[in-house]
Amino acid sequence: MTHDSDYFRRRAAEERAAAFRKDADEDVEVAGQLALAYSALARKRTMPPSDSPAIPLIEE
């Protein structure tokens, strides 16, 4: 299943809203972490692919 960046933006917004609710203690922390993860995935999907790897490979 492939998701686009809009999907991950929506999920991040939902989790951010859940994190701001005051009625659940442990769920707030989990929702905050999920919001960060979905935001990172949304940013990753919108970045153009690069020809060089993020970590340079050492060739021997």
C-alpha cells in the first residue's frame, strides 16, 4: 500500500490533535510521537530523489 504526502500530513494533523487532548496521559505521548513520525514521512515523500546517497559510500 502506497501513501502520498497528503495522507501523511492528514495523519500527522490527527495525531497532533489527539496529543493536545488532556483526558489521556499515556495516549498523549504516543500521539505526539506518531505526529512526529507522520510529519517526517510527509516531508520525505515530498523531497525529490537525489542521485547521491545521504551517507556517502566508501568504495575500496
